[in-house]
Amino acid sequence: MNIIDYRRGMDRITPNAELKERIMNQTKKKYIPIHRTLTVALAAALTAACLFTVALAASPELRTAVLSFFHMEEREQLPGQSGAVSEPGISQADIGQTVKAQYIKMDKYYGISGNLLNDLTWNDERTALLSYKFWEIKDNELIPVEVNMQTSQVDITHNGIHYQGEFWWFVHEGQLDFFTGDNRIIDEDGEHEWDWNLSWIPGRTDAVLLRLSTGRQMEYREYPFLYHLDTGKTEDLFANVDPGVMEQSDGAIWSDDFRLAVITSRASEEFHHGREWLYNRESGTLTDVSTLGGVGADSAAFTDDDTLILYDLTDNADGGVQSVSAYSYDISSGRTVQTLEQTPYCRSWYENPSGVMTFGSRCVLISETGQVQVVDLKTGDRTLLDGFTFQTGDDFMVSPSGNKLLYFAMDSASAGLGISQLGMVDLEEGKFFAFDREGYENLYESGIGWSDDNTVSINANSLDEETRYLFLYTF
């Protein structure tokens, strides 16, 4: 994820907004709401990158694969409205012997914790978790599950602000989940506010990221600590970083091995796209992203622990992104390869959309006739989605691993998202299929996202708001 990914989502609300919430939420769940959406050697390499301009390698010879679009004949029949329910119930369907759908009908909002359905009861202030229930979703049943719920305390002072509160967590089948209430504090004059939240660390169940924040929107600032669940102790991840950098920071994106971070900041009059720095936790090396590879990059995203995708952005007269170039940057050697030449930036909600939509280490190229190619921005390899035409209302969402794309088409005449078609691009298996959905017009669909690499979830409720639904699709 990178700044243009935020703009893709946030421009739908306020054109040219610089808000970057989508970058800060690079966790196991990606969701679009209704409002729309090193070692010593490495340290040396990073230092060298600051001092010398690395010659760009020639753009790689493009390798293009062809992936044929398969429009399934079978249509999904969504469950109809049949009145309120007193407890969650489940039904299922197989769509074209390719997709398994599960429909969970609920009397109120229930959440998902990994592969568990949850029902949480909070106090009126939403600061304390009073009770909880969990169910395993298995075949056509909801099976009650007991979890070993733990409670931990946050009690830390940072920059003169005292952050405190509780959170609840458990580990089930090797997966950590946690719950936080409303920890936001606003001063008596209503002019200042501060908050704290948690984020997952990929592959770890012993620690979480504790994110301390102040302000909101353009004034939002954030500082992360590592919170050790076994001891309750916090570790300052940026203790040796220039305080001037951290005063501008609104968060950080981490490599999977947690050695490197891209520290981000809000846009300013001087830096229209904000500023970003690559930080090495082991060596303490801090490098301005704009100096990496000598390409003048505005933004960066990890494609793996050793490679960054560097984005060079060009603005239009209104300050929005006009075009995008991308480079694959090998962190240890400093080798830089251009994998996307300057390409117009796509806003998918425009009439006859075309251009580039970015997804961290991949992008989607849409021609003026709606032809689509998926580009691996690390290698430059391309996959043509043959037999498919992109139209207004279509969108893609990358899976947590980055190897799949969720495809969905939205009906603008619907009260909610109105997802009329759903499908998946599997870049490893070489599959692209989609199916039509019937009955979405009788529902208010409020959100869609990946639950894991194989499962997509949709939140919905009946038009009379008496019944809620959670739809799960396993591809």
C-alpha cells in the first residue's frame, strides 16, 4: 500500500484529499466501507544509497501471460428477507462448484475473529468488554467455542500525554486476535484529542503494535511502540530516530520480518505528497525515500523483505495525482529497475475509466477500451485478463498475500454497495472467474473485504434494518 492507494479510496469522499488511512491499516484485513472506497551489510547499502546516485537498470523485457475470463453461468441467489431472528443462523450454497458461500443471519452485529464468529457486549461508554461469545463456522453449523481471553493494560506517557486503558486478546489455533474499546480522549476545550489503537504483526502472537496518536484528519500524528503481551512492557521502536521526523509522522509501514519500516508523514505546502523515510531497526539508518535509487520517489511500498516499490507521482492542476511511474528497488544492492513508465492514474468511478490502479507490489492497467493487464511491479511481468472489459462501478482489491485480486462490480442504483457481480483473479493458479448475484437490491451491503487469502466477506442488512447478514465466500 502507498499514498496513491489512500487517494484511490479517499478521493471518493473528498477529491484530492491527502488522508492516508488505507496505508495505516495494512493488516490481515482489507476492507472497503460504504463511503468508498538489516544486517551490517544492509546498513552499509542504505548509507551508500544516501550518498550516491545508483544508475537505473534498463526496463526489463516484458513477459506477458494471458488469463482468460470465465463468466460462470450459475447465478448466486442471496437469501431473502424473512423477518428478524433471535440468534445467529447459517445456511450455505455452492456456486458453480467453484465457490462455497455461507450466509450468516443475525439479530445484531456479529464480528469475525479469524475463523470464529463473535458476539461482544460492551459497557455504555464502550470502554470495558462485559461478555463475549464465539462460534466456529463449520459446514452448515455454528459451533460454540471457548477461548482463553486475556486482559492487558495500556499505561504509558509519551510527549507529555498519558495514554491508558484496557484491551482483550486471545490466541486460537495459532492466530492472535484482540479487541479495544473507545480510548479517545478530548480536552475540555474540545480542541485537542488523543487516542491509542493496536495492529497485528504478521506471524507473531506474542506482541502487537501499540499506536499512540494525536489529532485527526490533516492534523493526525502517530507514534508506534511494540507491546509485549507476556510482560505488558512497551518497546520504543523509533527511539533513535530524529525527533523532527517523528513529529511529522502519521504512521509507519513494516516489512514482514519487522526489520524495516517506511515512516510516513502528512502532506504539507512544501511536500504535496508528504515525506517518507526508510528506517532500519538494527542499524538505526534513516534514509529519505526520495533519495533511493536516484528516481526522486514520492512513496514506497514493500513487496518483500528485500525489495521496495518506489512510486514517482505527477500532479494535475488541482493537486490530484495525474500519472504514476514505478521502480523495483533492491534494498541491499541499490539496484533500481523501472517496471511502470509514466501512466495516467485511474479513478474507477469516472465514466469510461482508464489508467493505472495501484495495489502495493502490483497494479492494474486499464486501457481506454477497458482492456485490463495486471502488472507485477517487482519483475515487470504482465498478465492480460482476456475476454474481460472494465467498466464504471468495477473495482479490484488485493489479497493479504498479494497473489489474488478480488473483483466486484457495483450497481450505482443500489442503496448500498450493490454488488451485482463477484469474482477472483488467482495469479498463481491462472484463474479469473466471476458470477452474477441476484437479490442484492433487497439488501443494504455496507462493506466488502478479504478475511484471509481464500475468504471474502460482505456485511449487509435488510432494508428495514431488522436483520443483519454476514456473507462468506471461499474461493
